[in-house]
Amino acid sequence: MIEISAAVHQDKIIELLNHYNEDGVQFSFKEKKGINLYFETNLEDLERASKLVSSAIKSQPWGTVLYFRSAPAK
């Protein structure tokens, strides 16, 4: 599971990752706790999945200046 901490644009992050499908890698939104969003993924390497999430968010016009953190959930 991947945890993303972001105070703004949470709806856009959820929409982006729910529709993400590159090289068979997918994410699905599971829950929100405060500013944290949790996503499950079919990728076993959670560090790599976290980096893919960061790249996907930063590639968006609204994501270039967004302060967020993406990491494997603990």
C-alpha cells in the first residue's frame, strides 16, 4: 500500500491514480485519513510504486508546484 500526504488537490490525485495504467501498473484508492491518501497497487516493489506516483503527480500542470509526500505505507 502507498501513502500520499497532500493538503490540497486530493480529488485530483485520487482521479489521476485510479486511472493510472502504465506497463500494467495500477493503483486503486482505498481510504483517506486526514491529509493522507492510501492506495493499493499491483506492483510488489512499493519503493518503485512510490516513485511512479511522484512522477505521475509531478507530470500534471497542478502537480508541478504541489507539496506532497509519497511513500510505502507503514
